[in-house]
Amino acid sequence: MAMPSFTDHFRGKHVLITGGLGFIGSNLAHRLAHLGADVLLVDSLIPEYGGNFFNVHSIREQVRVNIADVRDEHGMRYLVQGQDYIFNLAGQVSHTDSMVDPYTDLEINARSQLSILEACRHNNPDANIVFASTRQIYGKPEYLPVDERHPLQPVDVNGINKMAGEWYHIVYHNVYGLKTVSLRLTNTYGPRMRVKDARQTFIGWWIRQLVEGEPLKIFGDGLQVRDFNYVDDVVDVLLLVAMHDTANGQIYNLGSDDPINLVNLAEMMIEINGRGSYEIVPFPPDRKRIDIGDFYGDYRKIRSKLGWQPQISLREGLARTLAYYQEHLAHYI
């Protein structure tokens, strides 16, 4: 099934993106600005969370930015008004940070999601709301690939709070009729992701190490298998579920057709980069305790219902990402 054209659907629509200066939010903002939407980006710009003004520098005249925190209930009640679409992407995504500071993770990933939904219920019940959930809520897989029927057994505080945030969205659909949908994202990568440290994504940290000529560090034996989605494919699916009423109340996995172990991933990245090296190192204890082993998702549900499947291969996506940071790394460190 071919992907639909989004142009006619989003032109002139009012769109709010929480976490809009972050990685996925800013890539979505670029696409929506190109489609002619009226885009409002909400971001706290808390340094650890990845918001970066450079992410939207080339569209700064086409979008509006409001520096606000999703924990601010009164602000969110105002900001959701009049929006046709709300892409709820703001979150605390570091698994290790969630174990060090569980209360902040609870505030951002659970309580704030509830207050956003309450704001919509009272001030904008007709908005289409897309929530960015995570494969992390499945925990250590009992079988592979992991489909939506797999038990939910998160291994860290972040997974528990993201699971709560997701289910608030589903309950508000079931009980109040809000138009919500949840996407369980896997490892998303691409231009504009945080590469300052390994807090949010190891692949971002690897990209930085490659560009700076440092060896990649692979924890464990390097045979852990993961799946990856290039950010443009994720933007496609965000728009797709937003425009289809049949997606309301649904939960969909994302995933890819080419899962890969970490040693092979490192070798591919080094080959694309033209130089580099890697070393196998023991797991740091804080990461070992919450590691989930092999994981790759089954995305057949969204492929069969809405026709989405990834268009960008891992090799092509990595080449694009490396090229971006070879040019723009100074804005991200």
C-alpha cells in the first residue's frame, strides 16, 4: 500500500507539538511547516532533554515557539485551545536518569500526561492527539519479534511511567471519547537527535564519537539485537495516525525489517564513515541492571491497518545522519 499524500490534509491546520524543539518534534515541525500547517512548538528547553533552537533555525519564520513546561497545568490549558492536532512528544526519555531521579520522571511522563489530557477534555475535546510511547514498556522480551499482545513488564521507572502515560491516553479515549492514539517507538535516529551524551540514545553518542574520531564502546558481548527507525519514517507514521480516525484508541508498534546486532551496527557505521574503531567493554552496573537483551518489534498491525512501513534502510539512514553531524556537530555539543 502506498503512503498517502499529507499536503491537502494538514495545510492550514493548527498543530501543537510538545517537545517541539527536540529530536522527533523538530523533524515533525519541518515536515508540517513544509505542508503549510500553522505550527506551535512547546518546549521547556531543559538542557538535559534535547531541545535545541538550531533544530528549527531554517524554519524559524514558519513556526511559533513557546518556552513552557508540560508540567505547567495552567499553561497547557491555554496552549491546547484551538489546536486541530496535538503531537504529544515531550518526555523524559533517559532510562538511567529515571532510576536516579524517579520523581521527575513521574512528573513528566505520567502526571503531566494526565494534565494535558484533562486540558484537552475541558478546553479542546475535538483535537486529534498522538502520543509517543516506547518499546521500553515491554521490558525483556518473552518472544521475538514483539507484537502488541506481548506482556508489559517494564524494567525501569521510565518504562513504568511511560506505560502510565500511554494508558491515560487510551482511557481518555474509551471513557471521554478523546481522539487519542499511541505509537510504541523503537530506536529512532537521524538528524537533530541529541549527541551531547549517551543519556537518550547510544546511537547518537556513537555518531558523535565517529565524527570526533573516538572509538565506539559496545557494552556486553555486542551481540544484542536491536531495530531502528530513521526519523523521516517516524514522521510519516505520526502524520498517518493523526489523519485517520480508525487509529483513534489504538496502540501500534513501530519496527523495521532489518534488525541488527551491535557489533554489526558498529562495523556498518565505521564503514559508512570511512574510519573509526570499536571496543567491547563490560556493562556499567547501572545499565546492566536495566538492559533488556535482544529486542525487535513486530509492526504488522500498523502495516496492515494503515499501510505504513519504513522506507529508509538502515545504511541509507546512517549515511544521512553522519553527513548531517559532520556538517553541524558544533551546534549539538
